[in-house]
Amino acid sequence: MDKNSKYLKFIDKASELVKSIPRYFSKYSNKIFCNHQKIILLVLKQKLRTTYRDLIEILKISDIPLYIGLKRIPHHTTLVKFAKKIKPKLLDILLPYRKAKITGLDGTGFEVENKSMHYQMRTERATYRRYIKLGVSADLDKQIILKQTINKGPRNDQKDFMPLLKDIKTDCVCADKGYDSNEHHRFVIQDLKAKSCIKVKEKFGKAGRSTIRKKVFKTFDESTYHQRSKVESIFSSIKRKYCSCLKARTFSSQKKEVLCKLIAYNIDRLINFYLSLLRISAQPIYLKAYI
């Protein structure tokens, strides 16, 4: 077993995160598989982009069961039932990060069917593509996800602004014109004690001459605002690595599937971030001056 394997490092980081969750929901549990092991397997399923059945087949020919302390290989229905049983709030605990120097906000969509839009229109099953709307606040330096909101699309981004920033400690908030409003600028400046770098629509009117939006417009930092594009990079990475189409059928299951994708992304991102720091620290002193 190679300790330098990225998959083992992924499991190690996932094992650290799940410590904040109870090992068992009931004292009467048969204790064959604990919650920690099941959640690690659910997140690993997204990492491997596989099905429940194929994940179990992979476990049969790997050392992963021994590494996470499984007494035996679970049946795929064990994971299916567990995924249906747990609540999204439990998985949300595995996104514990709440501090960032610069925080970016944006939203994207996940498809909920594998059928193409052309097929749906031809069969008259839908007039538009259904999707799940994901909104995130992200640390733009480390490019990790801080908080999320998951709803049925289409949905106005402004509804998710304050929930995405609640309890976040940050110095600056970057967002596009879709989040522009006096209320949001005031929330960032007065409640979060941070700099508002939300793009202003430049339409003030007579009543808006002395509003907080105009003050933000005058002091707007364009170079800081352009870091918001890193959120788009995060969405692109999630969809490329863990698939942009959701296989779950119910909305509750779809929320948990998206959360598992976000957790897998954060783990991968943190591993790469720490590895890059180690590589920099290992370089000769004369090279560090040029980094």
C-alpha cells in the first residue's frame, strides 16, 4: 500500500472531516459499519465517478476496506439506504471552513437527467431543461467552498446572498451584478465589516444619488473584482471531475449528491494546496525569492 497515493491522502483527509459526526445514530446499532466509513465511501463514490455497485466491486480488489477499518465488504444496498437516511444538514458539517480573505459568490446549475435537450423536446416531455441550482460562497485564495445553497432551478441569485455569507469572516466580498442592491452592500459593510466589491449596475436614479450603492461605485476596485472569476473555475473543476449530471431522482437525494461532490472537491483542493506549499518550502532559498 503506497502511502503517497492521492486516493489514500483523500481518504485520510475525509477521515479527519467525519470526526465531527457521531459514529452511530443509535446505541442499538449493530455496529458492523459506522457512519464515518459510510460517508467516506459516499464521498469516494463521487471522487471515482462510479455507481454504488461498481464502487463495491472496486472495494473487493483494493486495500481500501482495510485502510478505513471495514470488517467486511458492505452490500451496495447498505450505502443506498444510508444515503437516503442521512439528512443534508449532516453532510453540510463536512464543509466547516468559515474564514477567507476574499470571498466570492456565484451560482450554477446541475442537470438532473441524462437525456439530451433535443430528445426531451422531440418527445414533448419538457419545454425546458430541469436543473438543480447551486449557489456557493468560496475562498478565492485557496479556492475552496465555504457555504452552499441548493434549490430547484430556475431561481433568483439574490435570495441566496445573505445565507451564503452568514457567519463568514472575510475582508472583502466579490459578486457580479446579479447580487447588486443597497441591502446587500449594507449587509457586507455594516454586518460583516468587510469591503463590498459587488459590481454596481450604474443605474441610480434621483432617489439613489446618496445611496450606499453610489459610494461603492466610486470606490470600486476592478482588479479585486476580477478574482470573482475563480468561482467559475471552481464550478468547471467540479463538473469536469465529478460530473455535471445528477443520477439521483428525488430532490432530497440530489441535494446530498451535490454536497458529496462539493466535499470531494474541497478535499482534493486542500490536498493540492498543501502539496504545493510543501514543494515551495522544499525549494532552495535562492529560488524562493523569485516565487
